[in-house]
Amino acid sequence: MAKLLWRPGTLLLSLLVLVALLAVACSSSDAVEEEAEEEAAAAAPTTAPTAEAESQDQTSTTGESNTPTPQPQIASTEVAMTSGSADPTATPAPEVQSSGPEAAQATAKPEGKYGGTIDMHVAGNVAHWNIMECGSGGTCMSPTAPFSNGLVHYNGETPEPLDIRGDLATGWTVSEGGTRYVFDLPDDARWHDGVQITSSDVVFSINEMLRTDVPRPRSGQIRPYVKEVTALGDYQVQVDLNFASSAFLAFMALDFMKMWPQHHVGTDPATQKNMRLEENILGSGPFEMVEHDKDVVYKWEKNQDYFKDGLPYFDGMNYYIINDSSSIVAAYKAEQVLMTVYLNSNMNVREGKELQDHREGKGRVFFAGPTLWHAMLINTEAEPFNDVRVRRALNLILHRQAFNEIFGAGEYLIGSPLPPDQWFGRTTEEWLERPGLRQTAEGDKHPDESPRPSG
């Protein structure tokens, strides 16, 4: 997969600082996710992980918006074991004493350039407009993001990938051993219909994410963590957790965790508006959709009453819906589109490399890390795949390296339950020693894993 940075002659503006995502070779993931939304919602975890496995010392999130949030220190997995050692004693997490954060939201930069409309590419038409029920990124999350705000989001202005700052929130503090978050809200933020945003909207939205009677394939990921959400006046929200976990804030920063207007959606599940419908769109974000021509384009205009002073920079955005990969390549070559909306661009690796060569000096294609996947999906309830021996045999005989060379042109990583070469998993070298992944020095499938006649 890849992303593209462009420097066009006419639409310079904020393109000088934006990096576009041009993902390649990931075209199947959105369709699979969208079809599996209800299954994913039904399979959402209902049992919270143990506090011992998740808890860690917490600190308050203070400071300027471009200061990366420190990452947690990862303890070594190598533990000395002796038969006579006593049980370890947990160190209590310290209570956080904080007077509150200062500036956690994005702010306009003096060097920022204003005006213009940027033409972008999206690989598919929107599936629906209910962000709470979104299971896919390109066909659900991406189209809903411009008109929405989350409570927090990932800071794209620092090199730290896990840096989180306020989106709707102006800041937050953490206390009670990491189990209580108190978020501060602005007193001048409004929904696009002019109604003021208050703590009741945030409480309502988080409680909507926690519902189990409706699909919540992504937003429902916070269910194991959240114990209770409480409004503290009009502009503060308290979130109490079942246990201390850094994962809570990381999940809340995802673009699937957007806030809803309580007065518009309604609190009674029996009479709530159907938020899947375009006619019921209402948000608070930096852009408002002014046109949607199905399978052609979405058009956005700047929110003139946005609560973040000086933002956004662009006057508008056009999302052109192009699915065919050859047409996508042609559109970039002709500069009809300048960046992609989502990392799934529908181009394969070879097309991405072709575009990279063609636009050298004018644009850059970046092949992203292990964020999406290709897989063979198996119905484990149908014969013969309901037999675990068959599934194990498939795991052994598939030659993944050959697939990667054919489809990935040398860019794909080895298939494994966890991405290789990350701090939370094995290295590529370690995976290549595992059954099902081994091969000979000549690059052939290891003979011990080839199919053999029974008996």
C-alpha cells in the first residue's frame, strides 16, 4: 500500500504539508469488512481483560498540541523463574494531581496557506452514513469524517504515531490510578444547525457506542473499558473505566469514535433518526457536504463557524469516486486528483510503482506499513473446513512467499497472526522458522510441509 505527496502548480495551498495516502494492493479489505459488520458487532468482546494485563501508570495529558504523548514503556517478556520465588507484588499506579491541560487541540499555523478546493480520490461509494455502525474505512469512515468530530484524535503534525490530542476536547486529566478521565469541552462549539455542543452530547454519544442491541463493529471496541460516563456541568465529561488501560484513549482517538448531536438523533431507540440515511447527516466538523452524486463525487465546503480558530485551510474538497485501478492511475497522471482520501486506493503494488516512476519530482508514493491484509477466508462451519486437521494442512502447504512475490512485487510482509518486526510480535526471521512459513535456501516450499499421501 502507498501514500502520495503532491506538489501541483496551481493547488499548492496546504498540499505542501499534507501527505496523501495512496494504498495499493488492499482493494478487498473494505468489502470484506462491510459485509462482516453485523458479525463483528455480535462478536464484540463482552468480558473485560484482566486489570493486571492492561494496567499501567497514567499521566495527565498536558502541554502544547505538537508535543508527542510519551509512549508507555514496554516491560521485558523475559522473566526469571525460580521454584522458590515469592509471588510478585503489584506497584499501585500513582494518583495524578493535575490542574488541567493547557492547549490540546489543533491550532492554525502562521505559515498556513488558505483557500482553494482540493480534488481527491476515493475508491468506492459510501455504504451508509452511520459512523457508529461503520465497519469499513474507505466506504464509510472516510466519507463521514469531514463533517464529524471525535472527543480526541491522532495528531498528524508530529512524527509520533501514537500521539493523541483533543479534537472536540480542549484537554483532559487522568486520575484514580488511571481509571478516571475528565475531558474539558469548548464553550463555543456548535453543531452545523447552530445548536451548542455540550457534555450531554458526549455522554449520549459514548453510551451509543456501548450499545449491544445494534451493530457497533468498530465504535463498540470501547465496551470492555468503559464503566460509566457522567456529565460534570455543561462542558466537562467524566469517563470511569473498569480498569486502567492505555488502550482506552487509543481507541477513542480512532475516526470511528465520532460524536453525535443528541437533540437531532433522539434518545429513544424506538424513535431515533435513521443515521444511515444521507438526509439525516448532522455534524460539527470542519466541512459540510453540499453535494453527493452517487458513484461520481462528494463535494464539501468549509464550515465557516468552526470552533477551531483559523481552521480548516481549504475552502472545499472534492472526493471523486473512482474504482477501476487503471482509471485511478490515469487520473493521477493527469493531475485530475492530487491525493487519496483513504489508504485503500484500489491500486496494486505494481501500479503504485508505475505511478511513482511517472510522477517523480511532482509526487511521492509511500508504501505503508502492515496496516491492511490479504487473506483466504474460510467458512469453518462448512465441510471440509470444519475439520481442524484440514485447516492445519492448509496452513502448512500454502507457500506465502510465492503469493507475496506474485501479488506484492516485493513489498508485502510475511503473513502471520501479528505483523512481523513490531515491538509486540516476532521478527520476520523468527516467523520464517515457524511451521507453514519455512522454505528452502532456493526459495522453494520446505519439503517437510509439502502434501504427502496418507499412510
